[in-house]
Amino acid sequence: MDNRSFFRGRTIFLTFIFLALIVIVLFRFFYLQVINGDELKELREKNINTFEYVYPKRGRIISKDGFVLAEDRKIFSIAVNLNVKPNEQAIEKLISIFPNKIENQYVKDIVEKSIKTGNQEVVVSKLNQQELSKFLVRSNELEGFSVIENYERIYDPHPSIFHVLGHMGYLSERDKTYFKSRIDQYTPSLWRRVGKSGVERIYEEQLRGKHGKRFFLRNARGQKKVEIGKEDFIEGSDLNISINFNAQKKAYDLLNGRKGSIVVIDLRDFSIPVAVSAPSISANDLRDISSKEYQALLNDTKRPLFNRAFMGLYPPGSTIKPFFTIFALSNSYTNWQEQIYDDGFFRFAESGRVFNAWREGGHGLTNLNKALVESSNPFFMNLATRYEKDSFTDFLDSGSFGKRLCVDCWPHQFSPLISDQWKTKNFGSRLFRGDLVNMGVGQGYLSVTPLHLALISAMIAKKGDYEIPYLVQKEQDIQQLNFDLTEEDWKQLHESLTQVIYSRNGTGIRIQPGDMKLAGKTGTAQVKSINSKEEYDDLRENEEFRDHAMFIGFAPYDEPRYAISVVIENGEWGGSVAGPVARDVLLEVFNAD
Amino acid sequence: MLIDLRSFLIIFSLLGIIIAGSLTVYSVTSIDAFYFVRFLLITLISIILVSLFFNYVNLNRVLSAGWLLLVLNLALVLSVEIFGKEINGSKRWLDFGFLSLQPSEFMKISYALFVIQYLRFFNFKFNIFRSFLLLSILFLTAAPIIIQPDLGTGLIYILSGLMLLFICGMRRIYFILMGLSAILLSPVIYNFFLTDYQRGRIISWFSTNQSLSEKWNILQSEISIGSGGLFGDGFLNSKQNEFNFLPEADTDFIFSIFAEQFGYVGVVIVLFLLTVFVILSMIVVMQQKRLTTDMSPYYLGTYFTFIIGFSFLMNVLMVSGLIPVVGLPLPFFTKGGSSLLCFSIMLGLIFSSRGFLRG
């Protein structure tokens, strides 16, 4: 075959392939550019346009007496500017401004990290005014670094307030679940730090505010390039809490390093002006804490992170006696006239066990009034033998055992509701009469939180009507004790509690409250079960096993305005140790009125 | 020498493509206007100089050095292994200071010159021995390129060589057999001869999973093209390029940036110019009045014209997501020295082949 025509045939074949491909390409580009053009353009805009959230300023927390307890303070930090990579001179210059804070390798590492992650990593944080102006003056020589603003939570440094306010921390999985069920349309991805405890946690939604946005065009590596607009954030709302900060500080200082708790309830509205747990820390200390230091705090045997006021369960000891007086009188287990002979022992016929009372020789002939004023254990043990189990549980139930004790305290612990079911569940057997005898003097299975003790004091002061205490927001329903007591009985009960403080034989005679008109009940709660005074003398060698000093009270007794509970761990004497503390705290609280 | 209408149109369409290419290269690198002028001038001058050189040199002389050029070129390809600089994990470039060359690019030319020189002795008659010899040399010389590893250039080289043998008249049965064996052997090649990087490119083309980074590149390329719409966003207005969303925007994916700026209209114009160039060149080659016994100028002219045409289309098919992406520069849309030099030489040879024909 002729080379030339053969060649022509093949050339034409290739030309056809070429033309076919041209047609395919034209169709493809028509599809991409004309048919799909708008859709692809939208994708491009999504590529380029982006925004970042601006964290809002969190609301302040303000005490009833006007102290700002927590607020967001603007801080300035120097961060790597992602648009320009800082050169060696800029790094040296920066170090010369902050010679003691940073060094070369550290800055270089952070710059590398910034470029890698696409985040503006902070090189120097929390500049003071002087450092800030130093930086700004030289900023043209410091290419690659820029000042960024954000907020830092500052708390009043007094440790008394930590447990009430709580603290902020990085969002965890548990926090997500917690807030998801409590905040509408919760978007965890927006929040880095959230309230971890206290009112910071409960009132997260009100305090946090709303994010602003900064819109900008970005490149593929996510480095910010051009800011094209912004939307301002909305500040969180301020929170007014019922704490009387002066009294709160005073209360903490009065504990003077001892472990314990003080709670005061305002009887006019059931708000909480004082809720102290000691020892404690300042919430500021938790802000930049290392995990090692945090672990040390957790392992501290004094448990400074544990909120005793809302979480600590203590045997109430004798301070529970007025509460059970209401129960005994309303069920006619006794009256004000009945007398028994107190020889310092209580012999429990059912088991043959002999209980040793705190006072040697006993109180002699004792009626209910004397049993309260001088705190006779045999009287109340004897009384407890008459208690009927189910109505005892009902009474506890009406006194908020096993229920929430505060509207907005976090974390928060119920005082266990003692019943047959409770004991079966925890100890595998039903309640014995002997258990009731123990509980009748505030020992055994009975345990309450200091908040609950103050509430019990409030119930007594308000003659059975009470509300659930709160720190910020009141809950509207009113609770009532399950009782049937005449006005006479109430008067007599208040009179007996007044005599505890003012009568010569009263266990609280050492308190000397002056003209405050204090009524109350002292208590000494055993940490370990003992049978004799001698045994206790051995025990008290170890401070941890010493009795807890307790006091509950209210004032003024004729028109009660405040109820208080004081628990001092291993303080031994309710009357002489816990009582005077209660007196001084109440004095401070009354000062504010 | 008088320029007839066809030659004028050929040169006009080429000039159009070169200007479009220079504008796009400038918009991607966008240093300053002076840079653009300089770039355009360098491109044009180098094309003209190289073309004139090959036009001036007797094609017979060039052809008689065919085997030598192939050996030299192969030596350069191999020397890359020793002296080459590494980019993206593969050694392809020789650095001459003012210009980095990729010797493998030139293998398309050297092999063609060698084949034509060889076949000329036998008046372009193929027999089994010659067919096997030329095919073996093609595959053996492709091997070092593929090993570099530069599968793209290697494959393009093999396809170019096959096209040349097709043009020169090798029997059809060889192509059919090779096509069949390529299909049968492809799983073996995929599993045993490709690197992970190369497999990734192939996987990404077949996969619908957009998160694969290779697929992401193609998606970004399609976004660039589509964003141009009918009329384009205008010169220097490629946002995909400005914000670096399109990787390799200055080399393999440059046509997407062109499409974003000049729209479908721009694409149609450039493809039209390319078609004019290819078709008119073919017509010129085939309508040579004077018959010659030596077919080599026809073969060379046709071969280089189609190399330019198909290289262009292959690249465009890649960036628009129709075929897998392998590194293949777009003719005249690149600031890469090798590619520019390579296509300039091809143009020079095309022109010289016609001059040769004209006598």
C-alpha cells in the first residue's frame, strides 16, 4: 500500500479522536461551568468565608452586701500572628521586652506549634499595662506577633466563698451531659470553659452570655487573612446571690483553721446569707493549676475541696433533740409533765444493753424541759423506745430527709431518710428498736448535712413551716412538718431552747449572747461508738476521734429572723466551742440588717 | 518568505494560546506587571529562537543524530538519580542554576527522532523484528522514568511513542494485543509495581469519598472551574488561587484557574484555537503538493502536532475530573522551563518539517 495514503488514513483517525475529545471537554466544561456553576461557586464561598466565635464576657456574681465576688477581667496576651512568620530579629526583640518570662527556644516551639495547628498560640499571657505599652510601641519591629484580648475569671480571694461560687474549668464529657439536659439547645462545641461547681455551674446559662462572631476570608491552611466584619457578643447577666459576704468571711475566720461548717438561713425568705465550709481555697488558685498540684489538693486529708456545708454528713448528736421533741409531743409519746429519773445511764430492757450518758451521776429527776436544757440522753433514749417506726420515718420525710435541701447548691447531698427499706438496703436488716434509741439522741444511723441542721433549726424557729433554702432564686412551694402541736407546746419548746442559752444549768450558758435573744441547742456528736467516759479519754488522744462540736440556734427567740447551724469537727464541746462561734456569726449577720 | 493564510492562522492561534497561558501563569504567580511582560517576552523569544534554530538546521542533520540524542537524553534521565534534586518525593529535575530541566520530558522528542532515523533506512516498512525492537526500546527507556518515580511522565512517554509508531504505520494487531495485555496485566501492575502515592491517585479517582486528599484536589479543581461560570470572574480574580485552595495551581491545575477567571467562553476560545492549530497543521502537512519519497517530515510534523494537541486535552480532562490526575504540564500554560523548551522544540520541528516539505 502507498505509504502516503496509509499515513493519511491514520492521521484522519487521530484527528477524529482529537475532535471527539474536544467535544467531550466542551461538554464537561459546559456541565461544570454553566449547569453546575452556581453550586460550585457556593462551595468556593464556603471554602473562603469563615468566621470564628468571640467569647462573651461572663456575668458577675455579686453578694447581697454589694461585693463583686466573681467577674471577668479583660487580659491581653501576645500570640503568634499567623499572617507573617516571625523572623529571628522579631523573636530576639520580643525576648528583650520580656527577658524573664520567655526564652528563644520556647518562643520558637510555640511559633512552630501555631503554624502546625493554625491556632494563634499564646507566647506571653496576661500582660500588665506597662508590658502592653512596651509591646505596642515596638510593634512594627515585632512582625509575626500580635496582641489578643480575652477574659479571665477573677474571684474574691477570700477562701470562704469558694464552695458557694464554685469554679470554672475545661468542658468535659460529664459537663456536656449535665448541661445538655438543663440548657435548651446546648452547643458544647462553643464552650471551652464552663462552671464546674457552685452557682457558676447552676447558673451557667444566665452567666455565660452569647458569643460574638468575627467573619473573615481564610486560605486553605486556615490561616486568617482578611477580617471582613464582626458581630458583637452579648455579655452574660450578673447574678445576685444571697450571701452576706462580711458575715461569710467572719464565719470562715472564726473557724480559725479548724475543719467545720457554718450555715445561716434567713427566716424571712429562706435565703442563705452564710454557707461556709472550712478549710477551703481561693477559686483563683484553681485557674492555672497543674495536675500535680490539683492531685495534692485532692489528696489533702483536710479535704479543702470538699464542701462540708452541703455535702458533709454528720451525726447531729443532741442538736436533734428539739426536732424529735416536736415528733414526740405531736404523737403524744410524752408531755411536758412526765418525769423520769436520770442516773447517768439508760438501760435498754429489750437487749439488756446499758448506755452511758455524758454527765456523770445523771441529771436526777428530769422532765422534757430539763432534758432539753441540760441535754439528758437517758430521757430521750427512753422516749425513743416509744417511737413507732413508720411515723418516725414519715416525720423525717416531712423534714426533708432524703430530699433536696437547696434549690441551687451544687454539689449537694441529701440527708438519708432512715426507714426499714433504707436499713435493709444498706445493712440487710430492718430497723430495731435499739436503732431508734441511738437515733433518738442523734447518733447511730442518723446523719445530716450542716445545711440540713440549719434548716431543722429554721423549722423549729418557724414552728413547722419552712421553705427550701436558696442562694439566688427562690422556689415557691412551702413545706410543712408532719406535726400536731399546740401553740402552747411551741411556746414551751422555744422557752426551753432559750433556757439552753440563758439558764444557769443550760448547756449553752458559756455562749453569753448579750441582747441578741438567742435560742438554741448544743450538741456533741460521737465520732466513734463508745461505752464509757474512760474509753473516750483514751480515744481523744487521737484528735481525729474527738467528738464533733455542734450547735443549732435561731434569733431573736421572740421573732426569729435567722437560723444557724455550726459544726466544728473534733471540737468536742458544743456549748463552749460551737456556740460562741454561732453567736459571733449571728452578730455580724444582724449588723447588716 | 511569504506567509499564506493558513500559516497565518496557525501562528495566530498559537499566539492566542501562548498569551492566554502567560496571562494565567502571571495571575497565579502575580508578582507584578513587569514580570508578566518579561515572562511573555521570554516565552515568545525562546519559542521563536528554538523554532528558527530547528528551521534553519537541516532536518536531515537532526535526524541523522537521532540515536545519539536518544542515548544522551537517556543518560541525562539516569544522571538525575545522582545529581537531581528531589521535589515531592521524586527526583526528576536537573538544576542548572538559571533553569531546572526535567530530562524525561525530552524523551518524547529524542525517541521520535531515533525512530524516524531508524525507519528511514527501511523506507518505513515494518516487520516483526523492527516492531519488536522499537517497542522494546520504548518500554526499556520508559522504565527509568517510571522508577524515578514519575509514573505520569513515563506513561505519557509510552503513549506518545505508541502514537508515533501508529503514525509511522506499525501494524494494528500490535496495538490490539498491547491493549489487551495492558488490561489483563493491570491488576498485577497495580499491586506490585506502583508506589502508595501512585495508588492513592488512582484510588481517589475511582472513589466517591471526598475526604481523600487526592479527591479533594480534584474537587477544588472542579470548584475553580465551576466558579468561573459562563463569563468568568475576570482576570486576576481567582479566589481559589488567592486563598490557596487549589494545590499545584501554577503547574498541573493551572487550567482550572484559567477557567475560573475567563469562564466557559474563555475555555471555548482556547479550545477553538487549539483545534484550529491542530486541524490546519494537519491539512498543511497532508496537502503538500509535491510528493517526496522520504515521509519523515510528514511523520514528524503530525506526531508533534498531535503531541501538543493531546497533551493539552489530557491535562484538561484531568483537571475537570474525567481521567486520573498524573503530573502532565499544560502546553504553553507553564512557567516550567523544561515544558516550555520541550514544546518550543516541537514547534520548531513542526515548522521545519513544513519548510522541508516546501523545499
